[in-house]
Amino acid sequence: MSEVGKTINRSLRVSEDVIIEMIANSAMEVDGVAAIARRKKNPARLLTNNKNVRAIKIELAGDVLAVSIGVVLKNGAKAVVTAENVQDKIKNTIQNMLNLTVTKVNVNIVNVLSDE
């Protein structure tokens, strides 16, 4: 007697915009982060009507993700500690929620929010 097995193929597609939003939200949860930096204005980007104005760039190859993010720190936040916490938070969030392997998270500190 032979066994007949059922195979169900499932797939999940997640928009890059959703991944970017998840990255932004997880970075904002880190103590010391005041905001996500905005991209520099570029006339070509204005013509294409790109809605992603945040300084977040992702490179997705299969199930492997590389992230670059620009952040604005709160006044008095320790840059190195905060950047490492942002890296850990983004990596854990993406790996747990989407089961993607995060190879690197580049954090660029572009400004510090003043108290004024």
C-alpha cells in the first residue's frame, strides 16, 4: 500500500514599503532616537513621485536583507550605544516577523536634536 501525501506550497509576498515601515517603527522604539532622517531632495525623485522620503535603503536578495538607515539622535544620547541598539532592534524585528536573514544594518547618525 502506498501513501499519498499532500503538499501545500505557500508563499508570502511583502512589499518593500512595508519592510521599510517596519524598519522605521523598530528604530523609533530605541531610546535615544528622535527621528528617522529624511532623504536629500532630488529632482528625479520628485518626478517619480516616490513617497518614501525617509533615509532608509534596503537591498533584498532572496531571503537576505541589508539595511541602511539614517537617524536623528536626541540630545545627550550616546551615539555608539544608540546605533548598536538600533542595529539589534532592526535585525531582531525583521528576522522574527518576516523570517528574513539580515546580513547588515548600517546606521548613519545625521543629526542631533538640540534642546532649543
